[in-house]
Amino acid sequence: MTELTWVKSTYSSGEGGQCIEVATCSHSVHVRDSKDTARSGLAVGPDAWGMFVGYAVEEIR
């Protein structure tokens, strides 16, 4: 597997808040805890990630 490039939300502060990091590749989206990057994360398909993000956006509106 190629090296993943992890991205943290620009809304995340450096004050120890609850944050996740996300990395994408051609066939999956990877999610991990930004405070414990040694712990294994979660990988989901792009369609599942898109449905999750769509749901989350609707919930905050």
C-alpha cells in the first residue's frame, strides 16, 4: 500500500479537542484518531464515506 497523506480539519485546534484525520486513496477513505495515530483506523469505501458526510452536513444545518 502506498503512503497515505493524512489531513485534519481546519476547524481542529491544537487544544486537545476530539479530532479525526482523513486520508483517501483510489479505492477507500481512511479515518483515524488524530490524538492516537498509532492505533489502527477505519477504512470505508468512497460511496459509504459520501453518504456519511452527506448525512453529517444535513444534521448540522
